[in-house]
Amino acid sequence: MATGWPSIDPFVMEDQVKKLLSALKNMKVDKRADAYDGLMKEIKKWLVFLPLIGELRNESMRERHWDMIRKLVDSEF
């Protein structure tokens, strides 16, 4: 959360999250455990979130697109 917007590379981050997912699936643990289930849910959220960040970082994003996002979230950034 402390990483600055210009230094975020969502594609690298997505690869890291996929590695975590693979490592978690390969663990010899009770797959019904709350901890396992919670980690899986968080990883899946990131796998949805990171491609969206990639789209926001796309060079085709214009100021008018950012204005629409600001209006939607009712915030200035």
C-alpha cells in the first residue's frame, strides 16, 4: 500500500500472486482450514484487482477518463 503509483508494475505483481497461489495449492495442509480459505480468498481478490490496475496505467487513459473516475468515486486525487 505504500508503493507509489509510478513504480507499480501490475504484471510483475500478478506473476508473484500467481506464484503464491501455486505455492498455497501445493501445501500439504487441510484445505478446509479457515486460514487456507482466507488466504485463497485474498489471493483471488488480487488476481481480479491487478489487471484493473494494469488498465488504469495504460497510456490510453486520458484526463477525461480520470475525470470520470474522480466523479464516480467523488474524490479528488
